[in-house]
Amino acid sequence: MAPLKVLVGVKRVIDFAVKVRVAPGGHVVQEQGVKHSLNPFCEIALEEAVRMRERGEAAEVIAATVGSRQSQDALRTALALGADRAVLVELPGAGPEQGAGPGAGPGQGAGPPLVAAALAKLVEREKPQLVLLGKQAIDDDCNQTGQILAAILDWSQGTFLSRLELDPGSSSVRIQREVDGGLEQLRLQLPTVLTADLRLNQPRYATLPNIMKAKKKPLEVQPLEQLLGGPVPPPRLRVLRLEEPPVRQGAQRVESVPALLERLAALGRI
Amino acid sequence: MAAAVLGRAVAGAGLRVRLLRRGCAGLAVDDTVNGLSTEQRQLRQTMTKFCQEHLAPKAQQIDQENEFKDMREFWKKLGELGVLGITAPVEYGGSALGYLDHVLVMEEISRASGAVGLSYGAHSNLCINQLVRNGNEAQKEKYLPKLISGEHIGALAMSEPNAGSDVVSMKLKADKKGDYFVLNGSKFWITNGPDADVLIVYAKTDVNAVPASRGITAFIVERGMAGFSTAPKLNKLGMRGSNTCELIFEDCKIPAANVLGALSKGVYVLMSGLDLERLVLSGGPLGLMQAVLDHAIPYLHVREAFGQKIGHFQDCAGVILYSAECATQVALDGIQCLGGNGYINDFPMGRFLRDAKLYEIGAGTSEVRRLIIGRAFNATFK
């Protein structure tokens, strides 16, 4: 029963508690000087991988991200949380913070198709048996990268995981998925791409000794072009306009159903 | 179809609830402006998350009941995080880091609960750091590991009912009798006194020494040693939950091996420790000021930022003087911002003021701090 090699994809996102504002120009969100952190679902994915290593099921946990140089912070956190080494696939040119960046996805990062292409190249290089991702990033809510990656690799996929067990023999996993109708149990053959949902686990804190140990763990920077072995494809999406949602109006009270219908008609809603 | 939409909405709400529970309940502190290293920023992130989840929800109850019921368990969690022995060597379980890292942790704990922050400061700096700096190998091996893991709670005792600012006039006597010292007298205002397993106690081994400071020796006392007892904890205006009490010594026998530092040279242990105490405890008022902002600003929709400076020893007295007096004023302003609600105990503002006020008195009164700063200035002109 050979222990697995696990690749965990993580993303650096604007912290959930920050009040997000649209930058002047109306195309991107303000990111300069704004607090960022590791995407919560990525943290959960990483925690699951580290627990597998602690149980002896995994031999090595590699954390990877596709982003600007600043994404190194997210990788340092991943190392402090237990990853063995980290890889930054660096986007060319100015970072998304400056409003530029190829493959500009709605979240101002590289976007799921490009991230999946980069991760696929890393998989080719590192040959993990298991790829763990968060189900979605909290900035763009795309929920696509894991699925696209599985398709590129022609691997099985298990998304919205709330439980993961490695079968004895390490050639398959038993998973529980949270789906609209309830909970689904599946068995998947390795290698596989899995995405983590909220209830999969409760991530640990980065303790001070682990933060200090992480300083010595390897963090490799790979330019995206080099990894892809060719020019970075142009963006598939162009953001036309980004607006804050309209300010919420107070509710209006009406006395009766006919009055309600009259109101709605006057507003042109019916 | 409707169930699908509802399911997604509930899943999103679940994440928000979980993150709000364990994430930052307050404002983000701009650590780029503060010039912190990557590791220091991560340390602050860990402490903010941990304290907002595990301490902040209990802070009001701790204050009302004048007791931190889960203190022992919390101490072990702090030990696991590696923040009890920040300045201690790795061989005893410490993190071998610097005072800025210690101040960061002090700030974040105080931000969640001023009282627990004070107890943490007394344990990790007053007790542990003094042992690190003055203990011999045997003493460090015996006492540091459990203090650093959080299994034991530490304290330090110098003040007496008539020896506060004039601490060298202390009266607790230590008479040498063979392989033991016998202590008689008492200490007062001792933080963690009721709970401590290990205490550093200063006593007079030579009451006739001239000047009086030359007769002081530092000892390591263990709870349970015959002749050592504690009086019931004090009922204080603020810092409630950081238990404080009188220590009573009645023919208390301390082995000579427990002398900390050199005989009758205790004043050097004491005074040099005080500089570092001022430095680390200045994180307390910082955290309290941040807590005021955390609660007042959402109330007011205004933004600000804070910075820190760490410098030479005379600057340490300056920094705690400045931050302590600022904290009281900021806390008063915080109450004013909330208006009538600031006066109601259901809101935390009153507790921030009561906790902040302590820092103008304990760990050195503002008056003494000004004396020290004045002397330091004069010395530079000699």
C-alpha cells in the first residue's frame, strides 16, 4: 500500500470580512492594500490532505497556486498549515492588482480554464494520485476549476465533498458528496480530482512553531509560459462593467391583496 | 429547482457563519504599514482567528463572573500554538523569537479579553522570561517545559501592601537555615496568584543592606510548598478574570537550589526584568485600543490605522506610558461614540475602559514611568 502523492490547489483571495469596492474605471475590484487570505475552501482541501499524510495515507502534500508574486503569502500559509512544499505558477506581466493579467477571469485572477491548464501541467510533472481543490473561490464563485481539470486529465472527479476515505490498497477512494437531493456516496478509482465543501473538516490553526518551520520548506516559482511550454492563451472573457449592487430600498407595506396588485402594476412589474 | 437554489443559499450562509465564528470579528490591522515580516503577519492572523473564536465570545462572561472557568484548557491551547514561551529557547519547548513577536500575541489576546491578556503577559513574560534570563540549567529544565506547554501557570511577586512603586522597601524576609531559606511576610496585587503553580518571589535576605536594594534575592516558589498560601482573589474594577490575590508566607521553606540568580543580587533580576515587562505589556493597551476600534467603528463608519514601535529600554517605559494613557482616552472616546449604549454593560465599551485603566497603574504607575524616562534623558546629557 504505497502512500499517495497529493497535489492541493489553493487560491489567494480578498478576505471574506473585507467590504469589497469597485475600483475607479468600473472593471475591477480594489485590491491594493486590501487584506487577502487563503480561500476558505482551499484551506479545507489542504487540511484534508495534511490529515491524510498524518495518517500515513499520503507521503507528500504539495500546495500549488496560479497567480501573481503576492500569492506567495498564500503558499507560505499553506506550508505553515502542513504542506511539504509549494509551487507558485506565476502570471506574466503586472499582477491582477494593477488591473492587467491574461486570461482575466471574473475574479481578476487567471480564471478556471487557465488555472486548470496549469495544474494539468503540474500533474504531468509531479504525477500525484490525488488532486484536492476547494469547491470554489469566494471571489468569483466559479466552481469550475476542479471539473475542467478532471476533464483535461480524463480522470474521475468527486465534487462538493463532505467526507473522504481512502480504501485499503490505496487504489480507490470512498467519498460523500453534498448534493441538492441529499448526500451521495461514491467510490472513485484513483487517480482522481476532488473538490472540498464546507463540512469536510475544520481546518487547524497555523501554530507558531509551524510558521517558523515553513520558512525552510521549498517554495518554487515557475513562470506560467515556461510551464505551459508556449505562449499564454489570450483571455476568453472581457469584463464590460463591474458595479456594486444597488442600495437596498426599504420595504413598503400595503393593506390588502388588491392594493398589492395595484402597486405592482404601477411599478410595471405585472 | 427551488430546493436547489435554497440549498446553495444555505451552503453559502453556512460558510459565512463558520467564517464569522472563526474569522476576524473586527477590523483588519494593516501589517504592511506596520512593517511586519511574513511570519509575524501569519502569527497575527493565527492569533486573531484563534482569539476571536475561542476567547472573544467568553470575554463578557469572564468579566461579569470575575473568573475564567476554562483557563487551564485555554492555557494548554496557547501552549499548542507555541505562544507561551515565545522568547524561550527551543530546547525547553520555546519558540526562540523576539519581543516584537511577543507584543503581537499580547496585543491580539488583549484585543479579545484584556483580563486574559494580562494573565498571559504575567505568565509568559514576568514568569517564563525571567526564568529564561536568570535561571540555571537545572531550574530551567525543571520549570520551563510545563510552563511553556501550558500545563503549569506562572506568576511573579514583588509588590507588597507598602511597597509598590517603592518596591525595594519590601519587607518579605528570607532567613537562611542550612539548605533552606525560610520566608515570612506577604505579597499583594499578584496577578495569577490564586492559580499559579510556579511563582518568582522577591524577598529580603539582608534587611540591613545599604542601600536597601542590595538585600533582595529572587526565589522560585512552588504551589504546595509548606508555609505558602494564598488569600481569596480580589474583587477589582477591571481586569476581572485575571485573578489577583495576596500571597502569604508563614515559615515557608524554600530549598537553596531555588534561588534565582545570585544571592542578594535579586534587584538586578528585578529591574532588568521590569524593562522587558513594560515592553511586552504595552501590547495590552494596544490590543484594548484595537478592540475599541473594532466595536466603535462599525458603529460609526469611520476608518483609522495603528502602528507600533519597539526601541531601547528607556523607550519601553515611554511606549507603555504612551499606549496606556492613550488606551484610557481611546476607551473613554469609545464610550462617548456609543452614547447612551456606551454606558450600558451589555455593550463591551465599559469593560474596555475598566481594563485599560489598569495599565496606568499596574506594571508601573505613570508617575514612575515618567521618572524613568526623565532619568534616562538626564543620563544622556552626563
